[in-house]
Amino acid sequence: MKKKNEPSVRFLMFMSSLLCLFIILQSIVVVYTPHIFVRMMNMIAIIGASGIVGAFIREIFILKEKLAGKGEKMNET
């Protein structure tokens, strides 16, 4: 049974793919912008978004381990 507050693997995959798209688009802006202020602000956003994507991927692995552990317990009984 799934808890309400626990995100699903599908949701996490969707959000991490959206954030990866955001990172790619921001990287293009950083490369082609002539203004240093805009470049630095986008670099900060890219670093923050990369950390968020890493956290989502870690959550996906944790959820997979939980689901695998539940499956093994069900098979034992």
C-alpha cells in the first residue's frame, strides 16, 4: 500500500526530466549571453537545479530498493 506523502517513481522521473531540460536550456543561455550578470545568475540556477536533479535520482534509487525489499518479504511469507 502506498502512502500519500511518498512520491512515485513515475513522478520523480518526470520531474527529473523536466529539470534536465531546464538545465540544458539554461546552459545554452550561459554560453551565448554577452552580459556577465545574466551569465552568473544562470550559472547559479544551473548549479541549484543540478543538485535538485541529483536528489530526485537518489530518491528513485531509494524507492526502488524499498519496492524490491517489499517484494522479497512478500515472497518469503
